[in-house]
Amino acid sequence: MKTTVSIIGIGLLGGSLGAAFKQQSPKYKIIGYNRNPASSEEALKRGFIDRAVNTIEEAVAVADVIFICVPVKKIPELAILAGKNARPGTIITDVGSTKASIIDEVEPRMPEGVHFIGGHPMAGSEKQGVAAANPTLFKNTHYLLTPTQKTEMTAYQKLHSMLTSIGASVLAVDPYKHDKAVAIISHLPHMVAAALVNIAKSEASETENLLLLAAGGFKDTTRIAAGSPRMWIDICLDNRDAILYSIDKMSDMLDSLRHNIEEADKDRIRDTLEKAQQARLNMPSALGKEIDKLYEIYIPVSDKPGVISDITLAVGQLGINIEDIEILHATESAGTLRLAIPGKENADKAAKALAEKGYDIDLRTQG
């Protein structure tokens, strides 16, 4: 039985999702809609989608899962429109890099039986458009989902399974904590990169050929400044408070560093640089999936609102991805949730956190 996936917005992310699902399995039928029909026609020609349609209503009418892949300011409007025209049981998700305001606006307006789950793939490129789409874009990258008290267990499990099938490592994150975190790890770096490029450009008239001398470090640091200004304006305004907070923190850090350099304080300068060096060296490397080291956590659960968000957020806030989720022995009111966790240390931490929340835990080695 085929799963019909509708993608609203066939750009880099939308095109890559279509391409990834098509490459992963023939069970997916991909419908694409784009405001500019040329993009959906290009996706059709490249084999990223099976069918291009002319309206959102047509795109979502037969969909099982809908991905809204448009700029953040447009997501609520199109998600609500999709919900009005979707069948009961349909899952709607998005790829916006801000989450709280979108969920606050969209979730209360979903019809009975239609499920909205916020999403944010931590993947992208400075290149834009369907021509830059790549079926491997999501492999070995974090894909954040933001379940809430209203998130239905089966819907979350299905979306989680789809995303892990295309190589993503799925983490559950509270939407408000998400926005604060991405302001620091994603939005602030873009603002800093833009500022660095503009400083270099403004100084180029006084220091001839400055930009021509740009070394690898400068190019690597500022690569993301080539991203779409229109998209980043929306992000700045939608996640304004968190971005302002992160800019203030950066300003405080630079003021401190400036003072230490001004005072020629070698010890404090060394301390700042060494702390940064160690933190950077200790950052996780590219994600790896060692199937022979998966551990399974079995949890008896009742089928009621909030259970899936409570469990997945408890694991997600530890920075631990759930490789697979399965609902076993389900009845109308209860079932057993199986979580597959990579690595014994991660599994032990997840099991302990869930036990502390009052869940009965059965931890097993897979195989």
C-alpha cells in the first residue's frame, strides 16, 4: 500500500524530501505544489515527484502526509489551509527553523483527526531552489520534531519512521527551547557571517584587494552569508526575542575579549581560546548509526494526549536520538511503546530519565 506524500513548496528542502522518499522506497507517491509551476515541473522532470498539481487543495486532498516547505511567515497560513482540505488521519508537518509561533497559531486550528507536528531539519545549503535538491541532504543530520501535549502517538511514530528511513537522526525538542537553541547555533552564526562579510567589504576600499586575500577560515566562517536574504528576514522577525538574546550574549563575549586584548591580559585571552578549543574538539562528529549497538526500551503506556511528547521530549532533552519507535500490542486505551536507542550509555541515560518520570522500563539489547 502506497503512502501519498504531498510537498507544498518545491525548493531545496521540498525537492530534497521528495527525492529522498522516492529513492528510499517505491511505496511513496509524491505530489508536488509550488506557487511557481516551473519549480514543480522541474522536480517532475528530475524524478523528485510523481505528479505536479496547480492548487494546494488538489495537493492535499488525497495526502497521507503533508510537508509545508515554504518561508516561515507563510507556514501558518498554508498549514491551516492544508488542514481544512485534508482527510482525517492526515499528518501535516513543516520545515521552518522557528517553531513556537507556528505551533501556537496552527495547532489550535487543525480539524478533528488532522495532526500537525512541527519539524525542522538541520540541513541545508547556501544554494537555493529545486536545482540544488539532493536525495542525500538529510542523511546523518539531525531532524528536530516538536511534539506537544496534543500530539497523537501513532501520528508521531509514523512521521518519525519516515524521517529515519531517509537517513535522518530524529530528536524531539520542546518548541520554545528549540527557538532559543537554534538562535544560538544557527541564527546567530548567520548574523555574524553577514556582519563579517560587510565589515570586510567596507574595509576593502581602504585595504586594497582585501576580499581577494580571504583565506579558508574566512570563507568557511562566512559561507552561510550567501543564503537567501528574504528567508532570513522572516527568521529574524519570527524568532526576534531569541536572536536578540543571542546577539546580546555575543556582544558581552566580544566586549570581554576586547577588554582582555586591550589590557594585554595573556592569561585571560589564553583561557578564552583554550575553552573554545576544547569545547569545539569535544563536539560530536558526524552522526554514525551502528545497528549492532542498538538497545530497546519497552514502556507500557496509555493512549492519551501528551504521552508521546512526554516520553520523546524526556529523551530528546538529553541530546539522545531515538533510532526507531514502534507501538506494540495496542488496544483502544493502551499499548507498549518500543524505543530503539543507539549505544548502551545513551540507553541507560534514557531509561533512567523515563523511570524517574514514573514509567515502567524494560531495557533490552537488540538481537
